[in-house]
Amino acid sequence: MTVELNAARAGGRAPNALRAVTITRNYTRHAEGSVLIEFGGTKVLCTASVEEKVPPHKRGSGQGWVTAEYGMLPRATHTRSDREAARGKQSGRTQEIQRLIGRSLRCVFDLSLLGERTIALDCDVIQADGGTRTAAITGAYVAAHDAVTWLLAQGKITQSPIRDAVAAISVGIVGGVPLLDLEYTEDSACDTDMNVVMTAAGGFVELQGTAEGVAFSRQEMNALLDLAEQGITDLLAAQRRALGI
Amino acid sequence: MTVELNAARAGGRAPNALRAVTITRNYTRHAEGSVLIEFGGTKVLCTASVEEKVPPHKRGSGQGWVTAEYGMLPRATHTRSDREAARGKQSGRTQEIQRLIGRSLRCVFDLSLLGERTIALDCDVIQADGGTRTAAITGAYVAAHDAVTWLLAQGKITQSPIRDAVAAISVGIVGGVPLLDLEYTEDSACDTDMNVVMTAAGGFVELQGTAEGVAFSRQEMNALLDLAEQGITDLLAAQRRALGI
Amino acid sequence: MTVELNAARAGGRAPNALRAVTITRNYTRHAEGSVLIEFGGTKVLCTASVEEKVPPHKRGSGQGWVTAEYGMLPRATHTRSDREAARGKQSGRTQEIQRLIGRSLRCVFDLSLLGERTIALDCDVIQADGGTRTAAITGAYVAAHDAVTWLLAQGKITQSPIRDAVAAISVGIVGGVPLLDLEYTEDSACDTDMNVVMTAAGGFVELQGTAEGVAFSRQEMNALLDLAEQGITDLLAAQRRALGI
Amino acid sequence: MTVELNAARAGGRAPNALRAVTITRNYTRHAEGSVLIEFGGTKVLCTASVEEKVPPHKRGSGQGWVTAEYGMLPRATHTRSDREAARGKQSGRTQEIQRLIGRSLRCVFDLSLLGERTIALDCDVIQADGGTRTAAITGAYVAAHDAVTWLLAQGKITQSPIRDAVAAISVGIVGGVPLLDLEYTEDSACDTDMNVVMTAAGGFVELQGTAEGVAFSRQEMNALLDLAEQGITDLLAAQRRALGI
Amino acid sequence: MTVELNAARAGGRAPNALRAVTITRNYTRHAEGSVLIEFGGTKVLCTASVEEKVPPHKRGSGQGWVTAEYGMLPRATHTRSDREAARGKQSGRTQEIQRLIGRSLRCVFDLSLLGERTIALDCDVIQADGGTRTAAITGAYVAAHDAVTWLLAQGKITQSPIRDAVAAISVGIVGGVPLLDLEYTEDSACDTDMNVVMTAAGGFVELQGTAEGVAFSRQEMNALLDLAEQGITDLLAAQRRALGI
Amino acid sequence: MTVELNAARAGGRAPNALRAVTITRNYTRHAEGSVLIEFGGTKVLCTASVEEKVPPHKRGSGQGWVTAEYGMLPRATHTRSDREAARGKQSGRTQEIQRLIGRSLRCVFDLSLLGERTIALDCDVIQADGGTRTAAITGAYVAAHDAVTWLLAQGKITQSPIRDAVAAISVGIVGGVPLLDLEYTEDSACDTDMNVVMTAAGGFVELQGTAEGVAFSRQEMNALLDLAEQGITDLLAAQRRALGI
């Protein structure tokens, strides 16, 4: 399969352009934070639930916990996938992604300011078109922020445990060209795929690069990181706009 | 808990009134049928996926199959529920509901006209406020109809296997008063809860009545069925409007 | 398959006749209540076990709990079924049935009079010939009654928590004829199948009707309920005879 | 706990006496062989099901297979045990027992005379009072014999694949005294427990001895084997009487 | 397959000879006891872990517990076996073996002298060539002994809970000849296979004999036990040499 | 916890020094490739098994497959971990690691030259002291190389499908100092942890960096990559020495 990307990127998108990003808060009614985030055709519902309990390893510590789970509706994808609940277990891919989301969010939380409670982030993909894990992290931050605002309004905490903002984007090399924010057809065709998670302060939280078939050079990696830094700057701005801060 | 329903039904709703029903087709992109159905605050995404295979008991029969799976996002409800995929199994309630949806839809299909393929209906509750299983059946019918239209357009079948329309509604007795289309607070307070599935031709497909604490009389049952027949008539009209038929 | 039922009902049974009902108490030695119930060729062993604990949602409530589990021996049926313990999970059908039995029995119990203890009802099908769930409910009531008598005799409770008797029967339409208490060949051939659970006071506890292929009318439903009411009256009498009350 | 056995063996049973053995053929209706076997208060239903398939390692071999599964109804015992189907797995004890039954029966079968089919033996304990696995083996042989008779009558095989009869008994040392056929209270109190499986030709098929707390001497083992040989002789006679051969 | 054993036993080994036995203590670094035991080509790593907790049935009893788990690396065997962790359950064989190891070790422990703590024995087969369960028992004893020495040195206990030494060996009849310590090719060809567990005091702890195809006589059993007693005497000496006692 | 690393690195190791690397081929007998690799106190047994089958998505493709599984013996670590086979599932961490190993090895294979067969790599940690996944990748390459040599010697393939060598190392920042090849105490104390997989040709195959608490800068990342490149060069040399090429 030949992918002529400069010519063909969907909608004439530039290699260094994000897809349209939409962040809708209060998307559902019950959760303390509920955000639908869209990266083009990728739509992920991120809810933040406050639970007055912590996992065993945090009991009695005075500290809270932030955790994440990830799922994909069976027909979020081009062809129907088995429902994980029916198969009786989560795939390795699902577990890998939800561990990534959890680590990324915990990195910007001061757990001792949260008190002995949990913020549970559920990221469910309604429609998939590449970049679901990066959209999930970016949206989960906004949902977590709303849950913290709720905790402050309820008087359950008096100081925000959020130390920094966090967002994520994918980058990759397709047909030799470094591209920002891969959609599904690009992701399938790419030689190298990298997911980058960064804070507003400019540091890396997670960095996961994978060569698909051909190893990548340090120079290529640097080009990808340049793209990612720029994209994440835009996502952090979109988060602030959505939160009105 | 005392529920003064004539006075207090949310939004001044009459005992025999449905909540606002909204049916949005093509809600997501990939499925052959994709419908978001809303019964007031209850929102269920119903997708219909065409798969060119049948389960073992239909192989070689020349007949197709219609099946359903049901799920609820963890924070669709007031308090977060465990994710079934993480727990490693579907609850008895989930299995009961998805079997009900499957039977209800199969009842209006001529499986021999479908050919040896499956229509898989996925009903995922995005937000719950009572009546999720009846919304799922009502929405799944529309999604299945769209999938059949797609099959006809593709030339995969030449005649529709759909013999009749099907819709469902809940009814119940709360504080002695028969009510149509229970929302969550009513469902929790009710003495008797009945789910009714009917066809456009006026027949019953499924009828599941449960007394919560106090058994119900035949007279009460008849009052509930009168309500249900009326509500289903309205739902069938809403389906036709949504489908433009 | 053509079923000429007036002519052919096994043993010349009338459409409105139950099969021979046999209730044997103290069938096994260890359980506080142990009943073998037979509806013709259907044989279900129902044991009631008193356990001095309650599930989490009842702890500290001062109330008890009544629950049920259902199983079928692998060769209770015409052809051998997989053993659920070996497959590693209970089928959806099994879960549906055991939830039905539990709800039906709880409906006649005043759980606050039971104290913080559980009556666990195990309904195991030794031989199946249709109507296993209705036989299970009818027999489980007798076993539960024996367990309550034991609790009273032990001085663990001073007042019976049983408020009413409960029994169940299946009805269905086969070849256009409403029939009471379907046996396996009738159940397989029927257009409509309904399981009805009623109390001695005459109220409905559960009502589950399913159309197999053809929807049923309200008139047909009324004919079925007439049959069911009559059959349940006979079953309640058989329970009383077995209990000597 | 002191057990004075010569004085106290239930019903004045002699150390070398079996409990009453009852073998009821055709106990249930559907299986090709169906036997209820009772060793005193221990009751096991053994069914033999003929299946026209073999497990993968026998496919295309021209040989058949004999296999066994074992289960215990939840309230077969003094206190209720969890249902294995509900827990989602069979215990190590259950697997150990069903593997023992399967090996014991295969030892008397010429699998090449069975043809490519399986005899599946289901041994379900209705009531337990010690010795369930030995009763299961002894009863399963009779059920398997009936299934073979059915296969011959159907013309599916022309020569019996059964080469010998097989039966089993438990023996143990309780309070220093070697005893035959332990019931539950004896089994709980014993120092050494041995299960012995033998053929009519007098050979050992399986021998499983376990010291509970105190190791046993070779002399003790010889005394136990003497008891077992005698008990198995009686069981083999009971099998022949039941089979009328 | 004809096995001419007197002529062909690998390396000219005599029928009553053990393979070379090697016991390496402190094989890994973290466990309180860590032993690699080799019976010829069979290599099992046995670790003993001290855990300051007991299973539920021992809580509050003042007594400790000794338990064992067994595993086989996927390519310990001639052809690769599925990894049990990936399949999601332990096989019946694995459970049978780990229960045997646990019982064998508990038999030589005075659990009341251990205090409320557990010694967990993990026996993992690195390379398999027959006799893995007997090597595991023999090695686990040495590892348990080292864990007890550690407990004494730590001052956690003041008296050893070990009452006796325990070791195990396999014996079998191959081509009519009784053989000690079967290796894989002999085990596959044998008519009768027996695993014998004995204490230094000369008593039997476990005895598991299985006929493969042909039942065995009492005389054959006696010949096998003679071989086993002799082999276990040698193994107990090897344990003492390894422990320097 | 303060870690003074220049002063305290175990054994006076320099920040840019690997621990002692030992690669032992033919460590076990049955596998086509069997390698024990040691990075200091970390010991991983890597076996390569040739299987004449491929997973479903490769059937009929003419291509082979390379896959990996990872496990840790329960007491490979400081405190005993639950056995995954006993718990009934692999942890998210285990799945993440075995997916990483598989992708890393596939990246240097030309699957079309392998033919329709699988090389299954089993990486089992015998003793853990940090860096188990990087040791596993580095050792698995040597085992896979031996399996390919075996395939060539057997005449099953005529050309090696291995296109390049691959090795992996961990790097991290501890107390502000970039370190190569973290051992357990360093790994537990580090701010940033990165696993790097590279080929002999100098390209990156996988790159996984995680901030523990504090995000890392691009400059820090570059320092880490410099260390990693140097360490991998040494590991590739060690592989060649072990293979004698």
C-alpha cells in the first residue's frame, strides 16, 4: 500500500497540523467530571468519579489515588471487535493503555492533597479513528479537573491537588514524512509510531516509540518530538479554553 | 420513602405520558446501523453490525442470526459500577437483558431471508435513568432497520427480512398509581415493574412483570398493559418518523 | 413439525391438567430443608440451607436474605450438556432462572423476621422434561418452609418470616391450543411460553411470557393466565398436603 | 477427639464390614446408563453418556475414549459448600477425583473395541457420608456396563470393549484400628486413609494412601490392603447382582 | 515400542539405582530457602518463602501452615506446553502434584511450633526428565529446612517445628522389570507407576500407584516398595549431606 | 530515601557501566535455543521453541511468526509474588512486557524467510534485580539465533530470516544523575526510567520512558539515550561473543 501523504492527508491537513479538537464538558449527568473529547473522528467519553475509598496499598496513608480504565465499544472500529466483558478478560492492549492513562494523570497530582479518596477515570471510546489513547489522556485531564473543582466546591478538600496540566499526542513517520496526530489510515501505514505525554511545564511524562518493521534513527526521533511538543502546546490551550481558565 | 407521584412526577409528567423520546440515526460512523436513543435522561447507543458468519447452530442452514449484547458504561449510573470487562464476567442482570433484546428482535425477523450472516446489535448505555432495556430494544430496531437497508443497497439481499416493527416500554405501579415509562426514582420506589415488548401488529413478544415486595392483581396487570399498549404505539410512531417511513 | 395435541398429549392428559405432582420431604439428610419435587418426568432436588451470615448489602441491617442457585446435572437432559463447573461459568439461562427463583421466594418472606441469616436454596435438576424452573420454585417453597420450621424449633427465631405461600407453573400455546404445564416436547413446539409465579393470596409475583416466532394477543394471554391460576391453585394444595398443614 | 471405634462404630458395624450397598439401575431416564449407588449414607448418581466424538488426541485413531467428571451438590455435605459453577472453577480435590475415576475405568476398557466414540461418566454426589470417590468408581462401572449393553443392542459395536470389572473402597486406620469403608466421622478422625481400586481379576488399578499427621508402616499398609481386597470382592459381587450377570 | 531395559537403561544404570542426585542450596538470592535439586536430567528449583500470615482456616489458631505450588516452565519438556498463566488456569495434573507436595511436607511439621506464619514452597521445573514431583518433594524439604534455620537465626522461633525428614521417589514396572527412579522414556513405557513418599523414621506419608493399562499384583507392589525404601534411604542421606547434618 | 549514587553504586560501578553480563547457551536440554542471561543479579532463562504452526492471522500467508511470553517465578523477587497461574490471569505488567519482547524480536526478523512456523520465546525470570525485560530481550535474541541455526541445520530453511541483531537496556535518572542499567534499588528510587531497544544497525526499535513523579526534560532524555546507545553497543558485542560470531 502506497500512501502519498503530502498529497493525500485527509482534508488537506498539513503534516504538523492537529485534527479538529473538540472538548465538551458535562457530557453526561452523573459523574463528577464528564468530558467528550474529539480528535477528528476519534471520540472518547472520559468520566471522573470520586470514590471515598482507596486501594489497599494506600489505606491509612492519608494519600489518595488516581486510576484509569479504558474500553472500546465493540463497533467503535471499522469491523466489530469482541466485547471484552463477554470474552471475560481485557486484552493486553487495553491493559497497557489504561496503565498509561493512570500513570500520566498521577504524575500531575499531589496525592497527599487529595485525601484518602480515589478519582477513577473511565475512558470509553465511542468512535475510533486513531489516537484513542492520547485523546483519552487529554480528555481525562479535563474530567479530573472538573472532579477536583467539585471536591473544592463540596468543601471536601481546600486546596487543589493538581500541580500541572497534562496532554498527549501521537506522532509517526509515514512514507518517510514525520506527521502529527495520526488518524487510523496513517497509523496503519506508518513505519514508526510514538505516543508522547507532556505537562504544561514542558516536561515529558511518558514517551512510547515503536518501530513497525524498520528501526528509526535518533534524528527521526528528534523530528517527531518537535512535532509532538508543538501539538501538545495546542492541546493544552484547548484544555484551558474548555475549562475557561 | 413516600413518593407523591401525581404531584411530583418530574416535569409535571402525566401518569400515562412517555418521557421525551429522541432517536438519532448515524450517531457513529463505522456501523451499518448506529442509533442513539434517548428516553428522557436515559441514553443508549445501539449499533447494528453485519457479520458474514453465523453461530455454529446455524452453519449450513441457509439462515441468518440476530443477536444482541448489552453493556453499561461504569459511570452511566448515579454511583460508579465496576467495569464488567475488568471483573472478568458479565452480571446475571446484563445477560438477562441482552438475551431479552436478542429474542425481541429475532421475533420480527425472517432469518431465512437474511442469508447466512449475523446482525449483531450492541446496546451500550451512555447514561442511565430507568428503562435502559426498553430503550435498547426500541433503538436496536431502528439500527437493525438501517443495517437491512444497507444490505439491500449493497445487493447482498433482495428482500427485507424484517416482518414487523418492535418496540418496548416499562410500566409500573408506584404508590398505587399505574405509571408509564418509569424513570430511575420511580423504578426504585415501585411495587410492580413490568417490561412489555410489542410489535406494530399489536402482539406481545415479551412480557416480564415482577412484584417488588407486594404481589400484583390481575386487574393491576390489565391497567399496566393498557398503559404499555398506548406507550408502544407512540414509540412505533417515533421509530417511523426517525426512519422517514 | 406438526403436533396434534388434543389427540396426542402424552398419557391422554387434558389441556388444563397438571402432570402428576410428587413432593418428597427430607429427601437428603444434611440440609435444613430437602425436597424432591416431580412434575411428571421433571425431577428437581431443592435444598434449603440456613447460614448464619448475610451478603454485604444486608450486613448490619438486622434483616436476613433468601437466595437461590440453580443447576442441571449434565445428563438430566436428552443429550449431555457441558458441566458448568468444568466450563468455568454459569450460562445466561442458568443465571436468569436462579435470579427468578430468588425473587419469587423473597416476595413471600418478611426478611426482618428472619434475622441476619441467609436461607440458601439450591435447586438441582436430576431429570428434565420441561418446567424445571417452575418445579424448582414450587419445591423451594416447601424446602424453605422446612428450614423455617427448623429455625423455630431451634429457638433461633420466634415468629415465622413466611407471609404467604408461592408456587409456579408454565403455560403455553401449542398448535393454537392453550396448554397447562408443558412437558419438553410441547415446550419445544410451542408458539408462546409463559412462566407464572403466584401467591396463595392470588397475586402475581413474576410473569414471564415469550413469543417463539409469532407474537401473542392479549386474548391469548388471558386464556393462559386462566390456566395458570387454576394450576397454581392445585400446586398450592399439593404443597399444603406435603407439609401437612 | 477420642474415637472408640470397636464400641462406637455406627450401627455396631464390624471393622471389616462394608456399609449397606445399594445399586439402582435406570435411576434417571435419558442417559444410556444411569445408576444410583449408595454406600450407607453416601449416595452418588452415576450416568454414562455415549457421545459420537472423541477428544482431539484420539481423533483419527480408530479408538474411543472413556472420561469422567465429578461434582457434589452444594448441600450434599454437613455444611453447604460453594457451588463450583458459581465460583467459576473446579477445586483441586474435584479434579483429582475425576481424574482418578477416569483412569480407573479406562483400565478395564479396550478402547479400540469402542470405536471412535466417548463414554462420558458423570458422578454427582447427592448426599455425602465418606467414600464418595470409591462409590463413584463402583457405580460408574455399572453405568458404563449399561451403556455398553446399549451400544451392543443398537448394533453400534459387535463386541464388548469391557475386559474386566472394577470397583473401589476406602480403608483407614482410626485410633490404631484398621477399618473398612470409612464413613465421614471416621474419615475425619483417621490417621491413615487409603483408596484402593481393583479389578475382578485381582489386580490393583489405583492405590492412594495418605498419612494424616502420622506416617504409616508397611505392616499397617498390608493390613489395610487385606481389608480392601475383601471389601472389593463384596462390591464386585454386588455389581454382578445388580447387572444380573 | 519395545524397551529392553536391562540392556538399555541409559548410562548402564542398574534397575535399583538412582540417577545422579545433586542438591544445590542458596541457588537464588531472595528466598529464605532456595534449592536446585537434580535427579539426572530433571531439574527443579524449590524455594521456601516465609510469610507472616496464615490462610483463613488457621487464623487465630496459634498454628502455622506449610503449603506448596508447582509449575513447569513451558519448554522444560520435549515439546513446548502451554503456559498455565496464559491459559488462565492450572491443569488438574498441576493441582494434584502441588497438593501432594503440600501434604507430604506438612506431615513432618509440627505446625504449632511454627507460629502463625506460612512456609510457602514453590517448586518450578526448569528441565523435566521424569520424576519431577518426587524431586520437588525431596528438594522442598531441604528448602524448608533452610527456612526454618533462618527463622531460628532471626529469633522468630526458638524450637524447630521439623519433626522428621521426608523424601520421595518413583518406582515402576517396565517390560516386567521393577525399576527405581524412572526417567521420562521409562515412565512413558511403564505398566505401573508408583510415587512413594517416606520419612526418615521409615513410615509412609503418601503412596500413589497407578496401573497404565495392566493392573498390578500385590507381589509386584511389594517389589516396588522394596526398591522405593532403598532409594529413599539414599535420598535422605543426600539431603543430610547437602544440609551438613 | 536519599540515594548517594556516585558514592554508593553497588560495587563501585560507574554511572555509565553495565553490570557484569553473562550469557550461557544450551542452559536446558530440550529447547531449540536455551539461554540463561545474567545482568548482575538479574537472571532470565530464555528459551526459543520452534513450532510447526502459526497463529490464525498468519495461516496460509507463507509467513512465519515470532512471539514471546514472560513470567517471573514467585520468589524471584524480594518478597514472594502470587503465582499468575494460580491467580488465573497474567498481570497487566506481564502482558505489557511480553508484548514488548515480541515486537522487539519481530522487528529483526524477515517473517517470510521463516516459513509458516513460529518461534516461541519464553522468558522466565529466575532471579530479579532490575532490568528483567531488557535482559529478556537481549537473551531472547541469542536463543532465537540458536533456533534459527537449528532450523538451517535441519534443512527446514535455507536462508536465515534474521536481518539484524537486537538488544535492550534500561537507563534512568536517580538523584539527578543519569545512570545506565539500573538495578532494583536504583529502579525503585529513580525519577525517570527508560527502556531502550536498539538494533546493531543503530536504529531504535522501542523506546519507553516514564517519569516517576517528576517530568523529565528533553536534555535529560538525550543524556539517557547517549548512555543507552553505549550500553547496547556493549550488549551486542556480548551477544556476538556468546554466539562465537
